[in-house]
Amino acid sequence: MASFVAEVLTSAGQLETQEASAKLHQLSKKIDSLKLEVYEITSNKYTNFLPQLHNTEQLVNDVEAVKTEMDDIANRIENQIKSQLNMSTGEFQSLTGQLEDVNCLLTVLEKIVNLQDGLEAIETAVRTQEYSKAADAVYLVKSLLAQKVFGHENEVNILAAIQTEGHIQVQKLISDLSDKWKAMIQWTLPDEKQKHTDAENTRKTELRINTKGERVDLLDKVVIGMKKMNILDEKMKRFGERLLQNVIEPVMTYTNCEVKESDAGNTKILSVLVHVEDDQGCPTPTEMFENLDKILRFLNSNMLHVVIGEEKGENTQPFTLMRVLGDMIANQTLELAVKQCLIKAIPSSNKELEEFNTVVIMTEEVHKHLIKLCFILPDNTILVDYVQNVNVLFANKKCQEILERARRLMTTEVHNTVVVSHDKPLGDLPPLMEGMPGAKKARRDDLAVESPLSGNTFRLPKCHISTSIQELMTMAYETLREAGESSPQCAIQMFCAVRNMFELFCSVFPTYHKQSLETLPQFTALHYNNCMYISHHLMTLGHQFSKKLPQTINATFVDLVPKIRRLGTETFLQQLSKQKAQMLEYLAAANGFLNVSEKEAFFATEKAVKQVLHQLQHLRKVWHEILPPTNYRKALGGLLNGVIIEITDSIVALEDISADDTKQLSRLITTISERAPELFKVDEDEKTNITIEIQRNVAKWQRFRELDMVLNGSMIEIGDRWASGKGPLAVAFTANEVKQLIRALFQNTERRATMLAKIK
């Protein structure tokens, strides 16, 4: 029935369509006729100017009629024929939708079939150990699962089950690959937790590469499979860490390290034995490079030769596991080789520097071999850059050793001394420069031509210095001599190291020995000598080597001389001030030498004087052998001068001195006068006039002696010594001081008044 209705409707539609077409054809003809009429009317109107109003009105009526018929046809087409066409189109779209549903169902079924084939391919490949094919099948399954062919795939239970099965197969594949890798690569590591016993002083590490009778290409298949499954980098990273820590680091750190290879059927064994207890120092570059070569050759032959791809570029070469390992640990390995071995093998003398050329050549060969093995890339120049800068490294190491040794010398005890003099400017050591004393003499003669100098200008007085400072100066001479035989760059660095050594002395020595310098007079005197000794050599040290050093160097140390001299002088002056203050503190107990005739006052005064003399005697004991004679007498003379000034001024200030007080004061002055020559006697066999030395170094000595004369003299004798202001008493005392003494010593009489009047 439905089909019949459809046929009727179709027939009716066809009839109406045909009728509409016929009418349209007729209208077309009418329009053509009207176009001709319009042309004629327009031509007559605008060309011939013929009045045809009646004809025009008729044409308008005809056009209006045609327009009405056109509108009727359009309405019929719009309302009837088009609705029938829409009914046919809806039926077509329905059929098309049904066809699309069938195609979608077919696509889903095809996807399920392909997924099933992929899962079966994974299982089959794993079973036959075709891990590369298994990885490819995994990626195929993942790709299929990622493609959405149906909008409601999540509602299809079988697809969800297949997806779960796919995850399981992937994990099984990864697990199988890991098991195979673990079975082929086995480590035996030393147990760090065990207690060290005599039997455990040897640490042993073993690496076993085992195929267990499998096909030779199994390692290749496992590696390629892990590469495609993105787990190779993780496995190689862990392998590299163990290799670096347990194999490479020991062979670069310990001298007693053995690397052995052995073969147990299908198992290849690499053993590293380290004898920890007997180990001393670090391995030589030759030993280290030989062991590293053994390790890398073993790994390359039995494991790391597996190709996992090709590099892109002009020089295409296989991308092997060795390259993967190198990318992970090559830089650490080379830096370890530099730090643990090469840096310690840098020479510290010119002779060793020449011998180091063999190490440079060997290192360059090792660099080429590592590139050939693909362990490093050609642009990795860590090794060659280091050894090719051997001159700089030599100079750096030499300078570092110089400063380290200098610091050790400055921080050691300095009480061990050695005698130096002009004849032995470096002590009992042989001169480091040929004809050094003669050279000084020649240099002195040259200077004398320009400006006359004293014969003692460049002479070093005999004194004691610290043995450590002697070694310090000897090291300076040795370093400069070696600098003169080195390359210009090394010479500059070594010269600067010597300068830095003396600048370091100015900073380190007074800081490190601060307490000793403040409390021990002997130490202070020794430090003073040390500074003068260093300054003496620095005056001419640069000039001695200037011709052998590069011209770009301003080879002089003269600018350091004032600084070092001031360091010694200020420290010694501070010690003298401290000793002087101590002695004045002793004299303060004498209470200004007042009423010394009384028992208690005399006892206190005598004790104070004895303490001062004892202190001076102690200083003589610790100074007279250390300091040069001239410096010793000046130092002790200055202290004694301070003492007698205090005593003299105190006595002069007394307003009344009794006869008994006079005797006791004279007795104390005599004690000091008798003990003074002993203080200034340096050598028992010395023929020096001690009296002259005392007067030269104790500025107020004559004043002190004149005071003793006044205390023991009569008024007439005092007048004779004054001699109208021209006598020796007038040189030592002022007129007011002499008057004060006379008033204190003598009673108020006409004779005293007369004497006081004469003293002006």
C-alpha cells in the first residue's frame, strides 16, 4: 500500500512538473515577443519620436499579465513540487545513515581483529625471543588503541578488555627483557658493611657477561628490544654508575689495583682487585691508562659493541652501546682521571717537566683510542687540553707548592737557630748563585763608581736567625734560579710566587706567632733578626736574577724591604716598651727614693733596683747571642737609660737628703754602675772598650755618674765640677737641678748661699 501511494505521488508530481514546464515554455515565448515590442517602442520613442501612447498602455497590460502567470508558476513550484522533492531527499538520507552504521560496525570489527592479531604477535615474538618484533607489535597495538573509529568505544566491553590485555603484555615484555638483561649482566660487589679484617684488605669486584648457551645474537635482540621499549637508558645508567664507582674509580685511585679477564665457557669475567692496606700514593698515568684500556676493550668485545642505530650526519657510523655509555659517564671518567692521577703527576721541577712529555704523548694516543671506541666524541678534549697546558700546570703546581711550603715554614717553631754573617749570608749552606759573594762585591764596586758608599753598606752583621727562615730564603733562591731556566710564562708565575711568599710572611708570621711575639723577648729579637735578614737579601735578590728572567718582569723586591723591616722593628720596639714599663713598675716600689736610710724604705728600694738589674741580666742572657752586637747594645742601653733617668729624676726631685740617705743612695748608684759593664760585654774575648760603649748607648750615663759625684762630693768639689757653667756637671744638669741638689744635701748656711749664687 505504501509503495502504491508513493507511485501515485510520484506520478502526480511528474504531471505537475511537466505542466509547469509547458507553461514556462509558453511564457518564455511571450517574453521574447515582449522584448521585441519593448525594443520597437523604445526605438520609436527615443529615436523616431513617434507618439504611440495607446500602444504603450497595451504593452504594460501585457507585461502585467505575464508577471501574474510567472508568480503563479513560482508559487506552485515552491509549495507543491518542492515539498515532494523534500520527501524523496529524507528517504535518501535515511538510507545513507543506515549504510554509515553498517560501515562503522565493520570498522570496529576490523580494529578488534587487528588488535587481536597484534596481541598474538607480541606473545609469539616474546616466546621466540624476537624482542624487536615484539616491541613493534606493542607500538602497533598502542597505535590502534589510540585511534578512535567509533564515538562510543568506551562502551564496548571487548575493547576495554583488549586494552587491559595490551597493558599486561607490555609489562610482561618489559619484565622479560629486564630478566634477560639481569641474567646476562651480573655484578659481584664488595660488601661495604663488613668490618675490615686482615682478610678483607683486598676488595674484589666482578662483572660477568653470560649468554648461557643462548644464540649469540640474543644480547643484540634484548638491547634493541629495550631500546624500542624506552628502558635501555635506565638500564645503562645504572650499569654506568656501578661501573664508574666499583671499577673505574678504584683503578684511578689506588696503586695496588689489578684488572684481570677470564673466560668460563660462555661467561666472560672482568675482575678488579684492590689492595687497600698496602696502597700508597696514586697510580702512574701509564698504569691508570692501561687498566682503563683493559676495561673498555673487555666491555666493547663482550657487550658494548651492539649497534642500536646510526648517527645522522656526514660521517655516518654505527651508534653502539659504547656510545650510550660514553654519553653517560665519559666526562666523569675523564675528570676523575685528571683529578686522581694526572694532576698528581704534574712535574714540580724542570727535569721532571722534560720527562712528562711521554705522558703527554701517551694521553694523546689514549684520546684517539677513546674516540675510535666511540666512548667519547671528537669534540671532547678534556684529557688533551689538560696535558697540553702542562707548562701552565707545572707553574701553577710549583707556585702552589712554594706557597704551601712557605706557610708551613712560617707556622713552625722558630727557636731552632743558625748563625749567619757576611761570609755566610745563607748560613752554613753552599751559595745558590755561582760566585754570589763575589757578585755582590762586583756590584758594590760598580755602585761605588757612581756614589761612594761605606764598606759596610752590603755587609750582613753576624747574628742568629731561625732555621725555618733560612730555609725560606733558600727556597726563594732555588725558585728564582729554576725560573731563569723555565719558559717565559713559567718564569713570570714563579717570580710572582716568590713575591707572594714574602707578602705571605708579612701577614701570616705576626698573626700566627702573636702571643709569642708579645710575651717572649727572645722570640721578638729572633723575629727582628729574621726580618732584617730577609730585607738584606731582598735588596739585591731581584738584581741577581734580572738577566735570566724575562724582560717583561720588573725583577725587584726592593719595594718589600721597608714593609718587612718595619714589621721587625715595630715588634721589637713594642717589646722594648713593654720591658721598660716593667722596670719602671719595679722602681715605683722605691717610693721616689725617699728616706732610704730607713730600714723598710731601703729594703724596698734595694729590692726594686735588684729586680731591674735582674731583668736586664735576663735580657742580656737571651739577647746577646741572638742580636748583632750593635743592635744588642742599643737595645739594652736604651732600657738602662730609661732606668737611670727614672732614678736620677727621682733623686733630683727630693727636697731633703740626709747624710744617711746620701750613703744609701750612693750605694745603690754604685751597684748599678758596677753591674752595667757586664751588661755590655758581648764576647769574653772582646777587646772593645766597655766604658765607651756604655757612654755611646746610654745617653744619660754621664748625668748618672755626675749624680753619684754630687752625692759623695763636698760643696767645693761640686763648685769645681760646675766650673761657672762650663764643667762636666753643667753638661749633665741644669743650674736649677744643681741648686735643688745643693739645697737637699747641705744645710742652709752662708757658704751654701754663696754657692747657690755662683751657680747660674
